[in-house]
Amino acid sequence: MSVMWDEIAAEVMKSINDEENVFSVGRVVNVSNNVVEVAGLKDVAFFETISVVNKAKGYISAIFENTVNVSLIEKKEDIMVGDKVYTLNK
């Protein structure tokens, strides 16, 4: 039975890593050090995990009327204005 759960966990982790479980999409409008300003994300929550087109991961640290701020915790490549940002509902 443990093997079955290991397979399910592996499938779930693959879908997360492949960003198949995307729930909302926005765009980067401003980049400043380890904080990214994003427009277009709907129904987000504080500390929700996001991904910037496989370039970085972070969490929502501030919510404003038309934008959110994302604090980055992992950065693989430089982020550019216009990059897509995905919420992962985590």
C-alpha cells in the first residue's frame, strides 16, 4: 500500500513542478531586489505560493487594489517586467 501512496505523491509533485495546477495568472509590472509587483492575479491570499515562469518562487506579501507584492524565496533567473506569474493555490 505504501508504494501506491509514493506513486500518488510523485505524480502530485510532478504536477506542481510542471505548474499544471495553476489557478490564476498575472504579469510582473515592477521588479525591485527580492520583491516583485504583479498585476492581474485574482482571488489571492497572503502567503500564497506563486511561481514566476519557472524563474522564481515566492509568496504574496502584500495585497493592494490592483496589484500584489511577491517576496521571492528562490530565484533561478532574472525576472523581467511582463513575465507571467502563476498562483499555485498553496
